[in-house]
Amino acid sequence: MNKVKTVSADKSTMPYGSSGAVLDPQAIDHLAAYKPNLVEVLDDTTIVSEFCSKYRTWITSTKLNTYIGIDDFKFATYSNATSESFDKFYIKNNRRRFRCLRGEYVYHQVAWRNSWPDWKFIDDEELAANDAVVISYPFSDTGCRHQRHDEILQRCTELGIPVLIDCVFSGVSYDLVFDLSHTCITDVVFSLSKIFPIAHARVGMRLTREDDDDTLFVYQKISYNNRMGAALGMYFIDNFSVDYVVDKYRAKQHEFCKQLNVCPSNTVFFGLGEEDWQEYNRGSVTNRLSFHKFLHRGVL
């Protein structure tokens, strides 16, 4: 049996490694107080569509970021966080060559290494018409806009390359323009996993321009979605603004960055370090430090 090659070293045990929701005391209190009627939730055939409608409104209510073109994505489906939507994008484009940038969310490399081994980093070879692209915004490795973001989307539009935009950090970022007007973008995905401490409930949403009747749409049409996740997600978006985490912790992020001599990211729990933070490198030129384990404490 061939040994599976490790994609990257796990940094979750390092002080500023990995990333995740801030363990905000108020959010934890709300989670502890959440007492759903399981019979009612599991019997509610409209709860998923209600969640998706509220989630879209909640996202665009931000005063810290700007969304352009999101109304062109008429169709919303529940997604078990963002990962389920990634898998559907892979299946939909399974005859294409998958592409991403260095430093992108490692899940893609793990998924592609065995099933689509011809995938390549965008940095290593020019885009081609038979490619399919995944790119996070803000970018996974920095929490900021990748310097090639617009260039890549323009080229994908010219070549007719389908693109999935991963907006998992959208609720913990600031001073960004989410321009979804590029016609190459077919899927835009969101999750509450990085915003509130409910990652294991797998609460997310996918937006698309068309209803192509893939399995996420089928789940939605026959009401076979994760109703518990939808109920919990709706509970949190009903009780917290989309800008809550950034408003509460941005000043502390900047304080931590000053202490460690790193640059603040547009994502509230990241700082970006230079050569002396090389152990946090994730494959690109950036050394990303995450403060999500410390922000709620107020000290490093």
C-alpha cells in the first residue's frame, strides 16, 4: 500500500497556529442558554429556508465591509459549513483541473491529492480554459485581499473558468469590498464556524447564480437538510450583529500585533509576521499568526 503524503504540518498545537472562532464569553453564555425544542426543530420543514434568507440579510447588514453583486446570486442552499459546498464544487467540475493559490485552505489539497492529482497551484502555471478555481476572500493565508485576486478573476472570466469564492472569514473581517460581480464566479460560500464557537454544528450557506439541481439543491427541495444547524445558526444571527466580533476585538488585535511586532490583518484574529515568525508559514510568503485563543482573555 502506498503511503499517503502529508500535505502540511499541523500547526494547531502552536500558540498562534490554526484558526477558529474567538471564545467570546457572551457567545458562550448564549450557547449555554440555548434550549431548543428538538421535536419542533426537527419537524420544522421551513426552518432551513428561513435560515438562509436571514443569513443573507445578516451578512449584507455589515457596516464594516461592502458587498457588490451578491444579489445576482438568487439561490441559497444550506451547507454543512463551507466544506460540503467545496465537495459539491469538486463533483460539479470533476473533469476540470483544480487550481488554488499557495497558502489556501489546506482542505483543497487534501481533497485533490488522491482524486484529482493533476491539480496545480496558480502560482506555478498559467490558468487554462479547462481549470476550476477556488479562492478565499479574505484570503486564508493573510485574512486580507490577495494581491492577485482581481487579476485571477479577470482571467477566469476571459477563459470561462468557474470559480468558487470562500467567504468563511466574512463575519470576522473589516475594510474589505466583496466584489462578486465577476461572471466567472459560480459559487459563494459562507460559514459561522469562524464567527461563533459553533464550528462542530456545521452551519453554513452556499449562494449560486443558477439552480442546477445538484445534491445540495435536492436536499433543500425535499427538506432533508441539517435542521439543528439551521436552528442554532438562526439563534446566533438573531442575537448578534454580523460586525459584533470585529467591533469588540479589533482594538485588542492591534494591541497584540504591536506587542509581537507584526502587522494587523483585515481579519480580526490574525497578525502577519516577517522572517522571525517563519515557523507559522503555510506555504506562501506570509507568516500568519492567529490570536483566536487569546482575544477573549485579553492577554497573550
